[in-house]
Amino acid sequence: MIFIDSEQKLWGMDQLLRDAARRSLEYLRKASDRPVCPPEAALRRLDELDPKLPDDPTPAAETLRLIDDFASPATVTTTGPRYFGFVVGGALPVSVAAHWLATAWDQNVGMAVMSPSASRLEQVAGAWLLDLLGLPPTSACGFVTGTTTAHITALAAARHAVLARAGWDVERRGLNGAPPVQIVGSREIHSSLYRALAVLGLGRDGVTHVDVDSQGRLRPDRLPPLRAPAIVVAQAGNVNTGAFDPIDELCAAAAEAGAWVHVDGAFGLWAAAAPSTRRLVAGLAGADSWATDGHKWLNVPYDSGVAIVRDPAAVRAAMAMSASYLVRGQQDGMEFTPELSRRARGVDVWAALRTLGRSGVADLIERSCAFARRFAEQLSAAGAEILNDVVLNQVLVSFGSDERTRRTVEGIQKEGTCWCGTTEWQGRVAMRISVSGWNTTADDVNRSVAAMLRVWSKTVL
Ligand SMILES: *Cc1c(COP(=O)(O)O)cnc(C)c1O
């Protein structure tokens, strides 16, 4: 009998997990030295993972070996110290370890009756987050897959609340015939918000756009009159420049009109957790909902996002479900997220926060910002142009013409010391540097700058 080995029990669980630990350690040990981008040969070998579905069982140890032999070499080393693409954090060792342990528990955190311990860890992690970010302590925290899902969750609560105030029960009646909801946000709101609005039936095209300044901040002098039912979306951390909308002014205008304010703070919300950046999010606690990621700046493993809603009743109403077999507790995870069954994501967040403490989180944020400034200073000193005010962890770099910038970035990606992507900022092509990893050091920044300059000097059109 292959499935339960009577000698070793559970097909060699002991050996299998030790083997996984050994392989993981080997991978992580090499993570700071291997090329950030996988070589072509490694990508070609991925075909080995794609045979016909076998008719017969394979020993589990062999399965693990196949994954490690063929998939590990073709990973992008986003967890290493010189990955500056998109906004991608690494994973703190303790959060990886806690993630493993929670996977061994295999708890379903949808209802506390299925997992008292994981539910408790999530509740505590949520309370710690609210404390750390300076948000109202009685807010609801839903541990979701990322900021996109956090938007869907929080904006569903917003949709419920603003329509309930207009006398419309959207959960019961849907949007057909509902009073139109005014949605206001800057031209620079993140694409994930459009997706959330589309999913919720509020429509991508439903956004009234407000002009922005040179850093991509919403201009409050251009705000249209707000009329309830209304939702204002604010950006805490522009995905290109790292700039912040004037949240205090938006909250004041919204309060007057009875509008709901939702803040996209996928990474920028963490500015609230460090003394030197806190001023960027002035007025943050005056909003109604916030979306952020754990897998970006907090450096917990994928996937991890949090939907925070000031009025727990609003998100409970938006996510309500019941069935006779469901055993409901005081505060079940399923009330605050779109899922019923779900892994215990909050455990990783609890582990990261318990280990870092308040000062450790502040240090992580401030260190990343300091490294972003270091990038900007060194690149600028070498003649590159920095296109944004570096207020957070994001740097936009031009290496001359659009074509030369594009070619230089391609060269940097191929060279392998580090990885940065491109973007377009106010009509110009730019390289985007995002410093979000816990393990990046000053030496990593120096090495990366040296590689960038080497490639740039060789990129002549
Ligand atoms: C990354 C990001 C998102 C989307 O977050 P996911 O976790 O990928 O769903 C939304 N807004 C901003 C500003 C982001 O940086």
C-alpha cells in the first residue's frame, strides 16, 4: 500500500519534511549569489515537469526532487536582496518558518470552531496591525490574498454602507435600479482598484477622475462636489513615485458629504509605522477602509493582504452568509473576507510582527527608504536623471532617451546582478526601483548601482 506506509507512517513524512527543509535552506543560501533572473537553459528544463499525467503513483520523495531539480533553478530570485522589480518583498525567516508550521496544521480559519489557535493569532495580528498603523482599534481586519482582494472586500463594505444610507439594500436587491454611486479618485489610482470596481458592478468607467500634480498626488483643489451615495478612493503610495494623496483633505471633504473614503495603501500604508515617514499619511485614521499587503513591505510569504474596515458591521453585511451546518463564533474569519475556507494567513503576519516589534518594523521601512535615496544619489551623481521626489522606497530613473532607458533596463535584467522593471512616467520611459526586501544591504545597493552603470555605458544606440 503506497499511501500509508506502515513502517514510516504517512509515506515518510519525517524524511520528506526534512528533505524539504534541506532543499529550502540550500535554495535560500544561494539566493543572494545566483543571477536574479533564471538562465534560458533553466527555463527550457521546465518542460521536464510537463509529462503526461502518470497512471501510477510516484514516491513522494521523488516528486519533491523533481520540483527542486527542475523548478527551483527557474525561479526568479525575488526573495534575494537585489530584486527591485514591481513592489515585491522577500520573506522574513520567521515568517517562512511560521508559514511551514501553519501548513502542517492545515487549519481552516474561516470559522473559529475549526481552529481556535489560528483564529486567535489572526485576531491578535489584526489588533497589532491597527495599533502599528494608527488605525481605529475596533476596525475589522480580513486576511485576504492581497491588496486587490482587500479592495474588493473593503469596497463591498463601502457599497453596502453608502447604499444602505440611501435606503437601498444592495446585498438583497443587487445594483439593478440602485441609486448611482459617485466614485471619485485621481487619474493615478492603481489598476487593481478598477478591477475591484468592475467585479463589484460599480464599473471601471464609473470613476470621476481628479487631476494630479507632478508627483501623481491628487490635487484637492480639483475635487468635484461630492454627492452621497459616494466613495472616494485615495492612494497612499503611488506605485511609480511612492507619493501620497492628501488623505486628510480628502477625508474632510468626504465627511461633509457623507462619502466613504477607501485608501489603497498596498505598500504605502506602512509609512504610518515609522516615525520619519508618518507625516506622509496625515489624516489616515479618518478614512473608512484601508487595503494593504503583508507580502510586500512586511516581508511575509505570498499570499498576504489585509482588508481593514472601520465599521465591522458594514463588512459583515457585505460578506454575510449562513447555513444550518455552520457553527458561528463571536468573530469568525469568514465574516471579514470573501472566502469561507481559507488558510491561516494571519499566522505569518503574527510571526513577523511578534519578531520585529514596533522598532523592527520602523527600521525595515526606514532602511528601505534610505536605500532608495542611496540609489537616487549614486545614480544621479553618475549622470542619470531621477524623475521623482524620493519620499519613500520608489525611484524612477531615466538613462537618457526612452529607447536608451528601455535598452539599458533590458541589459540590466539580463546581466543578472539585480532586477528592475520599466514604467512610463508622465510620458517618459523610466526604470523603476522599489526597495522592499528585509535582506537588502548597502553593499547590495552599491553592487546594483555598479552593474546598472556598467550596462548603461555599454548601451549605445
Ligand atoms: C501591489 C499593489 C496593488 C495590488 O496588490 P496585490 O497584492 O498584488 O493584489 C494595489 N495597489 C498598489 C499601490 C500596489 O502597489
